[in-house]
Amino acid sequence: MNIRKLISKNKDIEKIINNSGWLLFDKLCRLGIGLIVSAWVARYLGPHEYGKLAFALAYLAFFQAVCILGLDNIIVRDIAREKLKSGEIIGTTFLLRTLSGVFLWVVSVAMMSILHGISSQITIITALCAFSLIFQVSDTIDLWFQSQSNSKRTVVVKLSSYLISNSLKVCLILNNASIEYFAAVIAIEGGISFIGLIFSYRKFPANKLSISREMAVKLLKESWPYIFSSLSVIVYMRIDQLMIKSYLGEKELGIYAAVLPLAMIWTFIPTTLTTSLAPFIARKKREGEDKYWYILKNIFRLYALLGWIICICVVIAAPFIVNLLFGNAYSNGVLVLQIIIFTNLFINMGVAQSLWILNEGKSKLAMYKTFIGAIVCIVSNMILIPIYGIYGAAVSAVLAQFISTFISNVFISKKIFVLQLKSLFLLK
């Protein structure tokens, strides 16, 4: 059957492709504009100053993981299943995240003040960046549009705020601004997105918003494993940066943090596809196990193929890319990039498995897997960073992803392990 005719006859597939198209458009724009502007900022600030900003953002990442309360996938799934309760789900989630955002802003700034002094430059930078914790509540509205496969509305808002913030960064560079202004732009971007999403939601709302204590208890009861899972992910995604700062200083952290996005930006492909596929997979699960597993197998193979293509291309192009974007001051980042790019293979496998975990109701498994990865990351960084510097940190990142998303399934789910193994070797 002609592919175009097949898509036109299946409205679910058509909505998924359209929704994924908008999300991919958003990420591709960020890939092009963001990398160029970020590289320019890194060049302008230099490894030492850029390392300070990277340290503040790595520190705040732990609070951001808690701030969203592990509710993203749960909200999308529940709205897809019970659309009549969408107003209650969205309203309750909005309140919970608002409270957590304000509380965590206070805690994050207070802790940094205790460690470095209330008037220190790093505390000021942290306080400015931390406003994004409060504005992050607007992502609840994004989840509503995701559940309706209508991400066009959020893409327009978020991409607009992203373009404005990057324009501001360029203006700051041209006017020789200090690092504090770049931290403020991070908060400004979150504020613009917040305002835009509120207006967008008013034009396309869910059912009447309401707040329910019972709903809050229900959501938090299911989400707490995801909170710990998110924290564990942040540990083995960001603890390396905190440890580099501790062992090697801000300059080495600046080099590592500058090239890291060149490796991690590619994760938008599987995560974007998964966002659009989640409601579809939930429906297939209800239709029967055969259809459900058939779709899962094909997703695993597709994600593995994407991972290999990305890794090979980046390894070959790394010397040219790093020199072009960052200059000689960041030359040590070439090998870091060539190593850490291989995290994409295993991240892709983990993202694919997240669909299985969500639909099987095995949220605790996600917590166990990421906890294992976090332990591996901490231990390996303690051993490798003092010996091999930032290259050791890159190896630790790959090792943590490998064990967390792949090897752990030998004990957690052998069926998924076999599926991942075949997918990595592109076998049917």
C-alpha cells in the first residue's frame, strides 16, 4: 500500500507525524541557532568564566529535576485516557509545581549562599538562573498540548522566547556585558515562555480548571519514583561537572561544558518522537499485546539506527566542529566529544524502554535503573577524573549510560535486554 495513502487513512499516525514535525522543527531551530550562539558566548566568556556559568546550571539541574515532580509522562498518559478529567489534572499539577518552584528557588539560593557567601558572584548568578524554576510551571500547559498531539502552539511560544533570549545574548556580547547579564537572560527566557503559554492555553483550554486534593495525592503517589529517577539521571548527567569543578577547576569545566551540548543535543530526536508516540502506544496497549510489542520492537530498532548514525558522523567531524565553534582555547574538547557522543546509543535505548516502563506501570524500575547509573557515574568519576581529567569524565558518562539503560536489564527485564541487544546490532 502507498505510504501516503496509509497515513491519510490512519488519523492517529497523521497526528503523530504532524505533531512530531512541529517538535522536530523546534529542536532543529534550537540546534542551529543555539549551538552557534552558545559557542559565541563560550568564546566571549572564555573557559574560566564559562565554567562559572556551567557550574551554576549544573547545580540548579538537581532542583529542576525535583521541580517538575516527575509528572510529565503521567499527565500526558492520564489526559489521553481520561480527557473529561483534564481540567482537574492540569489545575492540580499547576498548583503543585508552582509551590515546588517557589520553595526550590529559596532552597537553591540559600544553599549556595551558605557555601559561597550571599554576596558572591556565583550566588548572584545562581539566584538569577534559579527564577527558571518558578517559570517552569508553564510546562504543565505544554503537557496539555502534547496529550492532544497539538504541540504547534507550544513550539511557536517557546521558539519565540528562545529566539528573543539568543538575540539578547548577542547584544550582551556586542556590548561587552558581564556574566551576570547572561544569567539573567536564562530567567528572562523562562518568563517569556510562561506568559506566552498562558495566553495560548486561554485560546485552547482543557475542561474547566479545578484543584483536587485527591488528585494531588494520586499524582504524587505515582510520581515519586519518577522524581528519584530524575534525580538519579541528573546525578549521572551533571555530577561529572560538579566533580570536574572540584578536582580540576572552572577552566576545565568550561571546556567540558562547552562541547557537551554537541553530544547531548541529538537526544532531542528520540525524546521528541517518544513525546508524540506516547498516547499512541498507550492506546495500542489496550488493543492487545501483539500490536503493542510489534510497535515497541520497531521503535527500538529505529532508535538504535539513529544512534549509530549520529555517533559515527560526530566522531569524524569532531576536530573540525570544535575548532570552528570554539577556537584553540577549547581544543582539549575534541577527544571529550568523540568519547561522550556514544552516550547517545544507550540513551536512545533508555528512551525507547521508557515507553514500555510507562505502559507496564513499572515506574519503580526507572528509579532502580537510574540509581544504578548514578552510583556507577559517581564511582567511575572519582577514579577516572583524577587520572585522566575531563577525558575520564567522558568515559564515566558512557559507562554509566551503558550499565543503567542496557546491562541493568539482564536483571530487570531479560525480554527488553534481548530486544535492545538485537536492536544495537540492527538485527530483526
